[in-house]
Amino acid sequence: MSKIPIKNRDGIAKMREACAVAATVLEHIKPLVRPGVTTQDLEEAGREMIARLGARSACYGYTHGARRYPAHTCISVNDEVVHGIPSLRRVIREGDIVSLDVVVWRDGYVGDNAFTVGVGPVSPLGEKLLRVTREALDLGIKQARVGQRIGDISSAIQEYVESHGFSVVRDMVGHGVGVAMHEPPEIPNFGRRGTGEKIKPGMTLAIEPMVNAGAYKTKTLSDGWTIVTADGAPSAHFEHTVLTTDDGPEVLTIPRPVAAQVPV
Ligand code: MF3
Ligand code: CO
């Protein structure tokens, strides 16, 4: 038996709303990423927009061991891979690449998405890193077809990334998402075709390549959260929440107007 939760009609309807909120918040923050703003400014814009749309951050207070994540968004600059904590001291500069990760709760369901923004002219390496990571996400999503396996997503992402001379992070993986931020299955960005669980209709999967321009190794900063590349090379991260259907994968994290709603 599969451990991967299958959502019913009601669960899917609620996933649609949670994901629309997560995507709308992400879309709201993207154009604010400019030279001179701090990552705390982006956090505040995200926090306000999440509240305005009747949702709650799934990151704020998220526990890992004894630690609670202290912010509503994750903002990771350059060599930071994921889980960067917004800070008043971190000022965005021209040429930076800035990963924005927004995960929200709405009506009992979670929507999860991420995007990496280039600030002004970015180095050719940085531009290529953004393009390859975005395209790797698209290729992974295309594999999320009923009858295929989770490893087909993983291997499509890995092969594409490595064919461009970049590496996929091993320490963090994509995941099922639904009534919790992390549900089965794990969706590594590396693996072998034809392995892992079979994809069935009604799965909601957060597919999220984390791609390093250098080696795949990462380390955690002393704040206990921020993951950085061990070699200091830049890293990019793109993520969508996807619903599997008999008609193929459907990306749920698309911005659209959502009715404000009082959080429960
Ligand atoms: N999208 C991230 C993840 O799936 C969000 C983490 S929230 C944090 O791990 F609290 F851990 F930062
Ligand atoms: Co995620």
C-alpha cells in the first residue's frame, strides 16, 4: 500500500486555495527584490500579504529539533541554498540572486512554492544557474504523471542539472504537501528512473530543485537554519506544488485572486 496521501475533492479544493495564496504572496514579493532593500523588508511584505489573504505562514514557529523558525518567509541570497532567515542587516545588492520561499496554511491545507530572482544584471553563470534550475523544475513536473514513479521526477531533474555542469543538493528534498508541510513521499532531486512509489491521481507534490553552481555539499550556519553551499558557490531554488491527475500534472501554485478569509 502506498504511504502517499490521496486528496479527495474537498482536500483538492482546499489545496487549490492554499496554493493560490502561496503563489500570490510570492508574486507580490518578487518585484520588491531590488538593490538597497533588506531581506527583512521582503519578510514584512510577505507577512502582511499572507495575513491579508486570510492565511498563516507555515514557516513561522516551524520546529526543527529544539529550534523554532523565527520568520514568515525564507529568503536565501547567493550561496545560501534555503532557509535563510530575513534580517535587517542583509541588504540586497545588484548582481545578487535571491531565493524566496513562501509556505502558507489556509483552511487546514498547505501551499508551498519558491522562486529565485536575479537582481539587475547578474553574472552569466548566475543567469545560467537560474535558467537551468527553472527548466529542471519544469522537466520534473512533466514527469509527475499517473503511472510514472517518484524516481522519474528525481532522475529527470538530476540528469538535466548535471548535463549543464551544475549539481543537485542532496541534504534537502522535495516532498508531499497537504495537511502538513511535509508529507510522504520524499522527492529527491537525484535518483534513478523507474524507482520509488507509483504516482496516482490526487497526490499533491512539492517539487523543488535546489541547484548549486559548484559542488553539491552544504553546511548549516550557526543560526541553526541557513543552509549554504560548502564551497561558497551560488545556489538557486524553484518550487511548485503540483496536483497529479489522469490528465497530467497540474501546477497549483499559480497566482490568482483569492477571497480574503479569517484564519481558523
Ligand atoms: N519550503 C521549505 C521546506 O519545505 C520551508 C521550510 S520553512 C522553515 O523545507 F521553517 F523550515 F524554514
Ligand atoms: Co517545500
